[in-house]
Amino acid sequence: MMKWWRARHQKNNTPAKNSSTEIAEAIVTPRGEKDVYGTLNLLTPSVIKAAKDEIQDGVSISLNWSITGTKFKGTGRKELAHTVKSLKSDGPFSACGFDDEIHFNTQVSSQWDSLCEIPTLQHWHQRGGVVGRGVLIDYKAYADTKGIKYSCFEYHSITIAVIEEIARLQKPTFRQGDIIIVRTGLTEALDGKSEEEQGALMMTGNAGCCGVEGTVEAAKWFWNHHFAAVAGDGMAFESINIADMRNQLVLHQYFLSLFGMPIGELWDLKALSKACEERQRWTFFLTSIPLNYPGSVGSPPHALAIF
């Protein structure tokens, strides 16, 4: 499997958009079986064992934003409904106890996007979830230091050149199988805001969101570095210009449909940023596992960073 996967991951051998042959080659194993893991195949036993060396302090940090974090209903996604059921009065049991019933849209808070066209998220349980080395690219801290003014709720692109500069300053050396996480500060900006306040932020005059540049060149850069997955704290991993939606979500199209590279969104990265800054170390052991629900196209990540 890995011999085939490395062959698919030769530099500049990026699958072409709208190429059915390339897509088919990317999701079929040498035995003619459909591959359901995509770039998670890069999380090999040796990659995971090397990542364990990131655990030095015995400190774990949740990367999961509150499931009630997004209060603005303008996205058209149903808000969370939580009911506590009494086992004694609402069921057949003569017992003193309670059950939860929770209904929510998996896209309203921290999440993984599945590859969707072929595999859904429950397959990740067959290979033990996402376990490897996480690397934080802290754009918010970088921008604050450099005096760069931007809004998370307006179109603002983080270029590959800037990502490389941040990596040089933070001094991590990228490895095959890394999980790259980009912080913009969006979830922090929404924290504690009312529905009306969140709506005012999200519907600004230059409506959109900050993120990694959504270009084919950026897609090639991520492919050539052989990353296992990417995540961030934005509405999307890439920047979005609402005024030009026909040409947006370029990285979603390449990562999910062509590369088989999972995308995490709306992760809570504030505490992670602080922990990295305190240690002057922006790499960590990362674990994540989605809900084990057949057919799921999105799920809370249940992600932890461990130092």
C-alpha cells in the first residue's frame, strides 16, 4: 500500500482537476480496491511512533470549540437542540436517572469534512483515527507581531510565502504525515458574542473570511509536502470572497475530491497558541476521532494536542 501511495505522492504529480483518470488512480489500491483513507495513509506506524516524541510535558489541550459556539442563523444550518429526558417519567424504567437527546448540524462548530464523494468518516475508525504530529502555523500571532491588520470576516488570503515565513520563524521542519493547523483567530472573535453581534461580524460590507490562499499553486504546495490532513479555526480552510463564489473553495475541491486530504474547520486554537508560545515549540502530538456513524459527511473532531 505505501509503495503505491508514495508513487502517487511524487512531487508535482498533482492530480488534475476534472481528470477522471487521475481521480480513479488516486482512490484505487494495487489490488483494485477503493481506498477510503486518502492522505491518512501517510500516518504509518513509523510516523506515529516518531510523533510520540512530542509528548514531553504531559499536558493535553482540547481543540474542540463549544458546539454552541456559532449562534448566527444566517448560514441556514439548524441550531442545536438539547433535551434532558428523565428515565423515570419519560421511559419504562423506574429509575432515577437522565438521558441526553442532542440534535445538531455537524458543520456549526469544530468539524472534519469527509472526502464525501467516495468515503465517509466512519471508515477512519478502521485505521484507528487520526494520530500523528500536529504543526501550528500561528498566523494571528504573526500578524499581531508584524502589525498586519485584517478581519477574520473579510476576504484576506494567507499566502504560501507567508506560511513559509511563519514556519521559518517558528522553526518546525515539515515531515511527511504532518497535520498542519492554521490559526486566524476566527473562533476567538465569535466567542462570547450574541446572535446579533455574530451576525454583524459575519455580514460585513466585504463579506467573506480569512484563510489560506485558495489557488492551484497553494494546492500543489500542500500536496508536495505530503501532509496527512489540514485544519484551521476558520469557516473554511481557505479564504473566501462571497462576491465571487463561482471561483471559491479551490482547496476544498483539490484536497477533498482529488487528494483525499481531510479538512478540519472551526477548531478552537487559542489555548493551543498560548501553549506553543510558552514552550517556543509549535509541534505536538495530535489525536482525533470522528463520530462512528455510517454515512457521516462531517463530524466533531474530538481533537487533542498533547505536549
